Amino acid sequence: MGSSTQVKLPVIDLSLKSLNLKSSAWVTKCDEVRCALEEYGCFIAVYDGVSGELRDATFRASQELFKLPTEVKALNILDTPYGGYTQPPMLPLYESLGIEHVTTKEGIESFTKLMWPSGNQSFSESMLMYSKAVAELDQTVMKMVAASYGIEEPYESIRGSTTYLLKPTKYLSTQGNEKIAGIHPHTDRCFMTYLHQNEVNGLQIKAKDGEWIDVDYPPSSFVVMAGDAFMVWTNGRIEAPTHRVMLTTGNKDRFVLGIFATIRDQITVPQQLVDEDHPLQFHAFDNSKYTHFCYTEEGLKSECPIKTYCGV
Ligand SMILES: O=C(O)CCC(=O)C(=O)O
Ligand SMILES: [Fe+2]
């Protein structure tokens, strides 16, 4: 169980020029995205919507954020458990913050003002541009999955209530011989996650056979990963993969920019995904209430909180 395999996650080109496809190639690509998600719950997307320059500016902004005094970072308190400033004593290498509604000017500006009362325009601008570019990737991925399942209409009805949380994360470098846990195994509670890292690897995904897959993804690409809410929406066809971070010796800190897409409205399984072979697996649910449930006594002891919470 502790070992990892040489299996590689599928890599799918979602760069803007590669999506200008004639209909049959577009259908094939949509199916490729859906199949990767059904098999692994995630895949690596090559995506050029974030230029090298924007990427560098965003990681610089993130480094600047982590250099702030702890008491300033600790002002980042969100209603979601572990949503705001987090540095758990049992994970000494890990530190993260949460920026809600990050694709809106108001969202990023209120966070920036909290961290830098006299302002930090370059921080706001790069984080906003970065998040908007990743939100575009999200809309593309969602359109592709919806097209592949024939559920474009139900997707259109929830699309407008998507909200994005940006979680800049830092893992301190480690000098020991042993691999050290950066974050414990978990599934994400949201609809979809988009991860982008500096050149330091560490993410591992648990495959269906129980083996851990090391995720090695180049700077120009993103890990696209389903969350628990997506499993509900697809009536269990796409499962949120268990993942963790294990850090090896190195001199460089690991920086990750995670964007978490959540649907504010109730999520209901589209009727097109329910039939005799696929009976309804989940009742309609509210993502935010579910996230709170995960940290209740019942949620914490459940092996699969999403099934406990709204499974049929
Ligand atoms: O650092 C990573 O690569 C993954 C982070 C993660 O799983 C999370 O923030 O939920
Ligand atoms: Fe995660």
C-alpha cells in the first residue's frame, strides 16, 4: 500500500489551438476526457491559457504571501473548515491560505486588503488573471464531460453558480532520507480541482487497484481532479480519487496553486444519467453543508462521507 507504481496519468492536450476541432475529433477528445476521469478520477491537462509570464508572476505573488508574518496570515478565516489559513502541527511542512470568490475583483481585493492594508496591486492582478484563466479551463473541461454524457442542458443550468476558491499552498523542503507526508490521504469535497505546481513534485494519486501513482507534471500543465460533488453529479460514474503529498529530500520548497470549483446551488443527478443499469445513487445535496458535515463526528468516522451524507 505504501509503494508507488510507474503508471502514468493520462496527459490530454487542452491548449486553445488544439481545441479548434472538427466535430468528430471534438467528440473523440470529449470522450478522452470523460474516460480519463472515469478511470483515474483525474488527468494532466496541457493548457496554454496561463502564459509563462503570468505563471511566474503568480508564483512570485504566492511566495510574497507566505513571507507575511504568521499573525497576518492567520487573519484569513473562512467559514469552511480548513478553508482559511492552515498550518496543522501534525503536518509541519504544510501551510495554506484560502481566497474565496477569487475570479471576482471584489473577492481578490478583499483578501489583498486583509493581508496588505495599504494595498498590493500586483498581487491582486496576477491572482485574478491566473484564476480567470483556470476558470476558463474548468468551463472547457465541464463542457467536454457534459458533451460526452449528453448532459449539456443540466450543466448549463448549474454553470452560473460555479464559484472558485484559490488555495495557495507551500510545503517546506525536507532534508531527511525518509519521505515525509505533506498532506494526508483525502478526497476533495468540491466539484472540481485544478492544481498547478512549481517544479517540485510530491502529489500521489491512489489508483483503483490501491497503488499510489506519482504525479509528475511539467510547469505548463495542470492536474484536473474530480471532487466528491462531481461523483454525485455523475451518479457515481466518476469517483473523486484519494490523493496525498509525499515529499522527498530537496533544497526547494514546493508551491502549489489549487483552484477548487464549487457549485453554490443544490446539485441534483441529471435524469439522463439514471436508468435501469445506473439506478440513482445520490439525493440532491448542498456542497457547502456537505463540507461542514465532513468535519462532524459522523463525517470524520465515515469511510465515504459523501455516501453517508447523501447516498440513496
Ligand atoms: O499539493 C498538492 O499537490 C495537492 C494539494 C491538495 O490535495 C489539496 O489542497 O486538497
Ligand atoms: Fe486535495
